[in-house]
Amino acid sequence: MKNEYLPYKAIIKSIQKESFDTNTYKVVFSDEKIRNSFDYKQGQFAEVSILGIGEAPISITSSPTRKGYLEFTIRGAGCLTKKIHQLNVGDSLYVRGPYGNAFPYEEIKGKNIYFIAGGIGLPPLRSLINIIMDNREEFGNVKILYGAKTPDELCFKQELEMWKKIPNTEVWLTVDKSYGDWKHNVGVVTELWKKTDVCSKNAVAFVCGPPIMIKFVVMKLIESGFKNKDIIMTLERYMKCGIGKCGHCNVGEKFVCVDGPVFTYEEIGKIPAKERAI
Ligand SMILES: Cc1cc2nc3c(=O)[nH]c(=O)nc-3n(C[C@H](O)[C@H](O)[C@H](O)COP(=O)(O)OP(=O)(O)OC[C@H]3O[C@@H](n4cnc5c(N)ncnc54)[C@H](O)[C@@H]3O)c2cc1C
Ligand code: FES
């Protein structure tokens, strides 16, 4: 019988510094069988651990279309993640999963897609962005609206440059505080509505970021004509097991680890306001 709590060893192959407190880790399972059989979908997460230190849910930011490795973008927030930041290429992590539901993919083919992210909200969306980029002709226009506190806190700076060169793809950036040779917008992410047309016709919007940002972005999307079912987001909650057993992650009647982390705003609307944090 498979032990659902058993993590597998993965070796760090590269570390990309995203900002002062966030790195992207490319890891490869040391067991070839696990490497070949670890199938995941866009939007799922894994429980990442260092033995004897702890374990945390982390979104899989790599795309399932790019095989043989996984990528995690990790902010040094606490006990485990600060220890991960002390690891080097060649060191190992442990990974179990994949867990949770996924962003819709087949259902959004042919649609115009909006990605609206704040800070470390871009990593959970990147998996879906890159599958779409790998199958670009199957989708309508793609617009990425991304904000961070400062230019240095934007994740995936090189990829943002690459994505905007892809036909029918736009990338709009904003920061709360600019410096240096920053050429993009200054202000909160909803101010990007003044820079580009956000149109709900045949469109779906994926939103990820801090709760306060999600709240204002959802209001703007609804003003722009989006229906609640076409606004899709991920929820973060404190998790332990990741597999629906411990009850740590419930919101209303849902467990974020198995019913989520991806929810439509229509589903979130059914959760009591004091429990949903947005
Ligand atoms: C589905 C999902 C996906 C995620 N994806 C990512 C990701 O891609 N990248 C990423 O960096 N993070 C991600 N997270 C968040 C990450 O799992 C947490 O930040 C995790 O707590 C980090 O573990 P840690 O041991 O390093 O930090 P912890 O020691 O848990 O501390 C993290 C922060 O939370 C505070 N804290 C700790 N316990 C509590 C508590 N009980 N109540 C209130 N505050 C508390 C601490 O003071 C600290 O500021 C995700 C979370 C979920 C649920
Ligand atoms: S983390 Fe245990 S039930 Fe969700």
C-alpha cells in the first residue's frame, strides 16, 4: 500500500534569485522511477520538506509540459523556508504530492485570458501561463497584469520580457515604489486598468496575490463585466497533511488542500465572509 505521507528525495539543480527574499529552485527526483511517474497539473502544490526541520505546501511553478524536473519559487518566510534558502545546488529537499485541484485548461481553450498577480502571487500562475505559451495558438489574447512593491520584488523578470514578445500577449507591470530606470507604471495593480482594456467578452481571469489585492482586483473585474464563475483564484491556508485528513485548512465546508487551492469567485462567495479573508 502506498504511504501517502512518504516524501521523495529531490536534488537542487539550480537556484534562481528572484528578489531579496525569494528564490526559484529547480529540483530533480533522485529516483528515476519517481522522476518519470510524478505527474502534476497546473495549479497543484507539493509538500516540500527538509527532514527534521519541517514541511510546507509550495505551489509547483514549473509547467507540466516541461518534463523531468520541478520548480518551486520559495519566499524565506519562516522556519522551513529560511532553512531552504541556506541550501546550495547539489543539496537535497524532500517532496510529496502533487496535491490539490488544478486551474482549468481544456475549458478555457479559445478564450481571452487575463492573469492578474501581486508579488509572490505570480509563481502559482506561472505553471498555467507556460502551458498556454507552449500551446499558444489554442488561446485568444493573453494579458498579464503584474504588480510588486518595488522593481526588485518582481519574480521571473527574464520570462516577463520573453512572454511579451509572444504574439497576442501583453505584459503590464506596476510597482508601489519605483527607482532606477523603471519605465513601467507606478501604483497599485488595479491602476493598470487605465493602461490597457480589460474586457470580459469571451474571457476568463486568474487572480493570485495578497488578500487585499485580490479583493480590489475582483471588484474591478466585476465592474468590467466578468461573471463570478469566470474569476478564478487560489487560496492559501495553514496546512499540515495536504491530503484532507487533519482539518487544518478548512474554509467553510471546504478543505483548501483537496477542494482547492483553486476556486472560482462563485465558489468563494458561498464561504462565510469572516472565513474567506477576501
Ligand atoms: C496551497 C499553497 C501554496 C503555497 N505556495 C507557496 C509558494 O509557491 N511559495 C511560497 O514561498 N509559499 C507558498 N505557500 C506558503 C507557505 O506554505 C507558508 O509560507 C509556510 O508557512 C512556510 O513555512 P515555514 O515553515 O517556512 O514558515 P512558518 O514557520 O510557517 O512561518 C511563515 C509565516 O507565518 C507566520 N505563522 C506561522 N504559524 C502561524 C500561525 N499558526 N498563525 C499565523 N501566523 C503564523 C510566521 O510568523 C511567518 O511570518 C503556499 C501555501 C499554500 C497553502
Ligand atoms: S491540510 Fe490537512 S485537511 Fe487540509
